Amino acid sequence: MAATNSGPVRDIAFRDLNPASLYALAVVIPVVLGALLGTIQSPSEFTPAMLVWIGMVAVAELLPVPAWRGIHVSLGFPLLTAVAILYSPAWAGAIALVASVDPVEFKGETTALKALFNRSQVAFAVFLASATFHALADVQTDPVSVVVLATVVASLVDYVTNLSLVIVATSLMYRMPILRLARQLPRLTEFLVSYAGLAIVGAVLAVLSGEQRVGMWAVLVVVAPLLFARQMFLRSHALEEAHKELQEREEILRELSNTMAEERADERLQIAGYLHDDLAQVLFRLSLQVDIARKQLEKGELDDLRDQLEKIRGSKQETSDRIRALIRDLHRSPLGATGLAESLESFTDEVGRESGIRFHHDVHNIPLPAPIALLIFHIAREGVMNALKHADPTDVWIAVTESGENINLELRDNGDGFDTGSPGPEGHFGMAMMRERAQVGGGTFSVASSPNDGTTITVQFPTALLQRGQEPGSGPASANGQAHASLGTPGTTTPAAEDSRGAVPA
């Protein structure tokens, strides 16, 4: 089966001192101790303005500004760049350590050690960036061109430090090769547009904040309009994401509609075959029996005629029974002349004869709407075929049950399994098709697997989908898929070109 994103193999937490946790401690302890010792040794450098910088950075980190076409502008990076330029490396790192907050910390969605690691790796990156800038330039005496060049170099040091620390942590958490993660990093041109551009903004803030007539007002003048524009950007971004999702769903619905049309054509052929092979033969026999009865009546063979009339009655009853059975089957299921359970058993019986695999069924008799029953059948069929092609199992379990507020489809096999954190074989889209089918029906899709330990696929549809009395124009329940950490999305393992800072996922 194709791989899919899943949670980390190891988590960074004090309660679990695995290699990822030990690596995090190796970063956190020296950074925190270094910040404490550095600030204690130079208390005279402290100014009340540092508290203002800490507050602004914290607010900026809690309120990232999403811009057009997925671009996320984090004001924390240019503000920390200004801090690195204005203050000594020790104090700049300490400010970053305190101010680099993350919303997940307040929501309880991350561990204490992971939060400390993210703060510490940012602080260490700012520390090195500050040391680099002060080794190359002085913001108060050097020309603007020198300050800008030193800022770009310092931002490159920040960038490399940040991503190096995060990539190693991610590699340990997910047991993924470092080179594979490194290949997903932004190109140099993207760095120049994102990191270097935001760093120059930080340099401008640092220069303006040093002007006596302007001071910290310069920072507020730059930051405040962006924060006020946040809601507008949020709405624009949300509308575009909704439009993109609608387009994707429209395409999936079109494919499903074509598939259903093809299946309806197959169903009509099956009905025609049933009428020809079963009913037509009974009606032909009934016609012959009527002809024989007429001849017997003409000859006056009343005893034989009575027997023949009983046969005609039996043929008529058999015809009526077959027609009623056909009507009942067609009303009962969207899957042709059989229900969901019978369709799955028929499919697996055929597959089992050819492959030798043992299939185990636990399909409850749930009155499902036609589209949901059809989706469940297709997802189960695709999952079985994926297992046959890639997992080499001896047993496969198929269950369709109703529990709580969900209808559950569970596919389980005892095959080879796979690493859910690694990419699937090129050209294999089975897992993606199953996920899309689940989402288009308003359901959720999850997969659990590991090498040599089989695979379990779980699909859940809300029971609200069984309520047929929806108001006109109302659609199915929206998909509430589980969020999976992935490279190149805001707030996850590594930043995409438009993001400003990398962090291990919560």
C-alpha cells in the first residue's frame, strides 16, 4: 500500500528519553545555561526597551500574518533580526528564548521539552546571527550598504542553524534520512526572497529604533498596520483555500459520477442477463405448457389437462417469485442485485479463489444511503487490491460497523506492512484514491502500519449522513480529517520558502 503521513515514531518528551529527546536536551541545556550566564555577566546592558521587544516578538509569534497564495509572513523573524543587530549575542539569544512563544504551548498540544527545544533552537540561531552581524558591522557607524550586507549574511547563518537543528530532530523523531529532509528545503532564490527580505526589514527597524526622534515608534508604525491587515489577509487566504478545495472536490465528484454511471451501465447489463437467462426461460416453458394444455383440451384428455394446468400454475408462481425477488434486490441496495455485504463477499470470494488469501467478514446490516454504500464498497475493494499488490498477506479482515456517531470501515491485513513516514512507490495512488473517496463523502481516513506488522486502514463516516431529510441545498457533513505534520507547511517540521522559521511539529 502507498505510504501516508503519520505521527512521529518517537516524541520529544521528558517522560521518554529516546534519541530524539536526548538530542533535544543536548540543545536545550547549553542554550538555557548560556543565556543565563551571559545575561548575568553583563547586567549593565539591560534596558527597558528589551521588555518592549520581548512583548512585540511574543505578539508577532502568536499572530502570524497569512498573505496571498499561501504566503505566511511571520513578524517574529524581522523583529528578532532587529534584536540581533541592536544587542549583544548573549542578550539577543536570551530575548529570543523568552519571546519565542508558540500558540500550541497554551493549548496543551505539545510537550514541555519540545516547546523548550523550539525556543532554544531559535535562541541559538539568533545568538549566532547576532555574533555574525557584530563581527561584520556596527549599526551606528557603518554605512547602510555594509549594514544590509552584514544583515543578509547573519540571516543566512540564522537560516542554516535553525534548519540544521530542526532537520536532525525531525530525522530522529520520524526515523527519516537527513538527506531526504534536506532535499525538501527551499532553493537559494527562495531564501533570498523570504529570509533575506525579512532580515532587511529587521535591519531597517533596528536603524530607525536607534533614532532619538523616532525610537520604538518606528517599530510600532511598521508592525501595527500589518497586524490590522491580518483579518483581511486571513479572509483572502481562507477564500482561496476554500475555492481550491471546492475545485478539487468537484474533480473528484466528476470522477465518482463517471464511475457510478459506468457501474449503472454494468448493472443494466446484469439485469438484462437476468431477464434473458432466468425469466425468459420460465416464460418460454410457460408458453409451451399453454400450447400442450390447449391440445389436451381439444383431445378431451381432461386428466392430463388438470396436471398440465397445475404445471402452468407452478410456472406462473415461479415467474412471480423471481420478479418480486429482482424488485426487492434492486430496492435494497445501490450495488446492483446484491447488498453491500453480499457484494463484498462476492468480490472477496473471487479474489480469494485466485490468490489463496483468507478473507474474514464482519459487515453489519446498516441502512446506508446509496452513495455512502458505494463509496465504502470502492474503498474496501481498493484496499484489498493494494494489499494483494504490495503487502503479500495471508489473511484480510473487512468490517463495517456502526459505533457512536460514526459508521466505521476497517480493513486489516497481516502482510508486510510499511513505514508510514516514507514515500510510497512512484505511480501507486491507491491510498490517495481511498482518502479522496472518504473525504468526498464527508468522512475521515487514517492508516496505521509498520514494517512486518501488517496494515490497518480505518474510514469513518458520520451517522448524520444517514439523515435523508436535509434541507434543499444542504450538503453532506464536511470532512474532519486528522491533521498530519508535513514538511513545508506553517508550524511544522521545516519551513517552506514563504515561512520564516522552522520548528518541530507539535
